[in-house]
Amino acid sequence: MSDDLENFDVAVIGAGVNGAGIARDAAMRGLRVAVFDQDDVCSGTSAISSRLIHGGLRYLEYGEIPLVFESLRERITLRKTAEHLVKPIRICIPIYESARRGPLLIRIGMILYDLLSVGKTVPGHDMLSRDEAIAAEPGLERSGLRAAARYYDAQVAYAERLVLENLLAARAAGAAIRTHNRVDRIHIEHGAVAGLSYTDTITGETGECGAAVVVNAAGPWVDSVLATTGKRFKKLIGGTKGSHIIVSPFEGAPADAFYVEAAADGRPFFIIPWNGLYLIGTTDIRYDGDLSEVRASAAEVDYLLEETNRVFPAANLGRDDIHYAYAGVRPLPQRSRGPEGSITRKHIIKRNRRIARGLVSIIGGKLTTYRHLAEQTVDKVGKVLGRRLPECRTRAMKLPGAYRIAEAREQLEASQLLAEGGVERLLGVYGGRAIDVLAVQNGDFNDVLDERRTVLAAEVVFAIREEMARTLIDIVHRRLMVGLDADQGRPLYERIADIAGNELGWGEATRNDQLKALVDYSDSLGV
């Protein structure tokens, strides 16, 4: 690479939760960092989880006790450092006569789970008799019900915002964030990483940068990124597809989240109150198809509907009750045999020495454990660079929105622009950074976008100026989060397009193209 190019210590490929966490940690430790993603922030695997920050109770069955302990420890950390995004949630496990896991086994698992939750910030478990379970959840199927267990984990309603705030923290520490920038080639000189070439997928502009280390955190695209080196390598990813469906509250819907053993195959799945709706999933199916065309299949949708109706018979859910669905691929390690559920969820930080020195790939990983994965990765990057790095500070350092929350509430209420639900929405999306949203308000932005008075016009401008949004899809689905509502925010699309177009200088043709792309994207989530 020539000497006149911009140079970084670390180039991170992938702006999902792992890439964002790595970028934040590395930048906070003084490294020069750049992040590249072919799409937007949190536009891949990180957005298709069940949106839980959990210890992985199911992993106890496979003896992955260290993973459960790590996850529970990280749950505690995130409750402290991202309190505006990560909230406690109670989960109920109904135990039926036909279940593979009886009350004794569930009770043992609960006790072990509590023991591993050293220093937890949520209550311990409790066991319910059949009658107690029915009294707590009257809509629950009673036939064959033996007992139930309840325990606490945590929920991150907007995983997109968790990822974004890690990137905002990385940027504040000096990192360069380049979304909608596809890495076309990783350059290797004398057996070592030298940098990379990239293309801006919106403008078509191309560029190059130098980098001493490349961290490949591209999730299910890890192998595709490795292929840009032009070198031969053994496939690393053997992903499995997970799908979820989103429905409105239904007859007999539970107050708590439910963790249910499916009758069809014994696999546990969730029914979770979320965003004023219910999130139902997930499936776990090996997938080796086109990563740009991952959709919830008819069989998966029917499976989730049938299992939910079995446990909550008054629900009588059908396809017409589904607002939208989402699906994606878990970047798990390659494994051709055995049940999908038994494939380890532990992350692997692999130095690709056979391809090039300075090339590191991330395999697997959980939403819950991203921060610890990032810490371990940056420790390894320091060794690759031959530098003694400062200690990691992310365990104690709050994310940007976790500051000034009480002050933000006061200012939002004093503005009298929003209804009570709108105040809660802004705090749930931005935390204390809602103060900065209010600061953007002036002139045409000093109003609301919806009749319920829950969405500020200023949020659109804020997403562009402060949160790196470049498209309407970015704004609607991964900044304002209205794309996750039952109507996917569709009544607001035209107004959002007008505001964004004015801010970004779009002509009418570009505005219309952006609007069509947004509608097409939202339509693609249908079933």
C-alpha cells in the first residue's frame, strides 16, 4: 500500500454487535480504528435475535456452564451500563406431562442458573404448582399441565440501538465509521495484512486504507470476507437460520414471557411481550443459501403459530394475525452433523495465520456476550500489533444514552410536545440522549409526526446529523425504531422522506427511489 493512504491500526469489517463492541473497546484503548459495513448498523444477525440479554438456560443441557456463567455476568454488566436499553423480564416455563424435561430437571436447572448468577440484579426463580400457574396465566393450556417455573432474565427491545450506541462511543473515541461501504478486497503484502479496498454502495465511490490488523466480524459473511484475500481457506461458518413472527396481543396472551418446549420437536422457543406486541420464535435450521435472501419459510411460520396456539388455545392465531416476520442466519462454527441446538454458541476468535498475519475472524458469539468478546479480541489485537494496550474499561463505562436519563425525562415532559407514551418512547430509544434530540428542534422540526404525539420530527434530522443514517431504511428501521411497530411506521413514511430529503439535499427522483426502497424493504418482511 502506498504511504499517502489513510492508515489505521485496526479495520473492523462488520457493524453488528460484535464489530461495534470491538471498535468501541479498541478506540477507547487508543487504537486508530475504522469500521466498514456493506449495509447499515445492525442490519444483519444482531437484529434477528429474540432480543434477550440472557444466560442461555438451554446451554446447561449441553454442559456449557462456562458460557452460561459468562452470559450471566455480562447480563449484570449491561443492566448497569445500558439501563435505558436493557430491562429485566420475567420468563415462565410451563411443564407438561408430554415434555422431555420434567419438574425435577427444570428445578435443578433453575437452582444452577441462580447459583451461576453471582451478584445478579434480578430476583431468583420460583416454582409454581399447576393451580398457581393457571391463576397467574389463565390463558395457559390446562390439559396435561403439571407445574411451571419462573425466573428473570433481561430484554433489549431495540438491539439496533445497543449496536448504534457502541458505534457512537467508538466514534467519540476517534473511530471512523463507514456504513454502506463494502469491502472489496483485503490486501496482503509479504504475508501480512496491509489494508483494504472498499466501495461506497450509495455513491459508488471507491477508496483504500491501510491497516495493520483486519478484524473480520462480518457474521454469516465471514467466509465471503475471507474470500476477498484471494487465498484458499477452510470454511469457518456453518450457520443456522432463525425466524420470528410478530403479532398483536391476543386472547389469553401471557403477562410474562414464556419459554416453551415445542411438541413437534422438543426445541424450546419463546413467546415474548415486546414493543407493545408479541415476538414469537425462534427456529433453528441449517442454512447454506443466499444470505441476502433469508426469509421465514411457510413451514417455520406454521410451526410457530401451531405451537403458540397449542399453549394458548384461545389465541387462535393465523397468518392474517402476523404483522411481519424476520429471519437471519446465526454465524455458528461449521459442523455438518448433530442437532442444530447442540452446536456451540461460544464465540471463537481465530487468527487466520495461514491466510495472512494480522487477519482475525470472529465466529459465533451471542448478543449477551458481545462486550466480553470485544475485550478478548482487542487483547489479541494488541498482541498481534506487539503493543501493550491499556486495560479494557467497557465493563464499567456506560453507553452514551445511559447518562442524564432523569434530566431527559424532565426536559421531555416540560416541552409538552409529546404525550406520556411519547416521552416513554423517546427515553426507551435514546435514553439521556433525548436531550440532544430536543436540542435539534427549531423551526420546521419543532413538531410531532403522528397523531398520538409519540414521534418528533427532530428525530429524523438527529438520525442524519448525529447517528450516521444515510437512507430511509436506516432512519425508520434502525434509528427511530418505528419500523418495528405493528404498522411498520408506514403512515409516517412520506413525512419522514420529506424531512430527510431536505436535510440530505435529495432531488425528487432520489426521494422517490428512497421511498420505494423503504416500502419494498418493509414489504419483504411480510409472510
